[in-house]
Amino acid sequence: MTYTISDKQVTINGMTHTVTAVNGLDTVEINNKLHDLNEEISKLQTKIIGLREVQSMYVEMRDMIELECERRERGEEVQNLFDEMFGG
């Protein structure tokens, strides 16, 4: 990106001052934009935390299904062994 440094006239407390700007933004404006970006990042991080909680819930649900399938398979194996041993 190309940056252009220039002087800019701003009014502070009713008095006109010359400040340095980059691409038309002075330090105050840049700081305000950084503040806004930080707020957006914070909101996104909060959203990510919520999404990770939902993700964890789905992983837990999937694991429960896998455990139940394994339990059922073991139950069938035990039943088959019982049937083989005792002719059930």
C-alpha cells in the first residue's frame, strides 16, 4: 500500500491546528479506527467462543453415538458367545 504523508488542518477547542496525517488520517482518527477494529475483534472472539462450545457439544454427541455402537457390538458379541456356548 502507498502512504501519503501530509499536513492537515484540524480544529481543537475552537482553535485551528496543523497536524501530520497519513492518507488523510491524523493520529486521533487512526486511534479511533484501531479502537473500532479492536471492538470488532472482541465481538468475533466472543462469537468464536460460542461456536467452539457448540462444536464441542456436537463432538460429544458424536462420541456418545460411537460409544453406544461399541457397547451394542460388545453386547451382541457376548450374546453370540453365550449362544455358541449354551446353544441359545
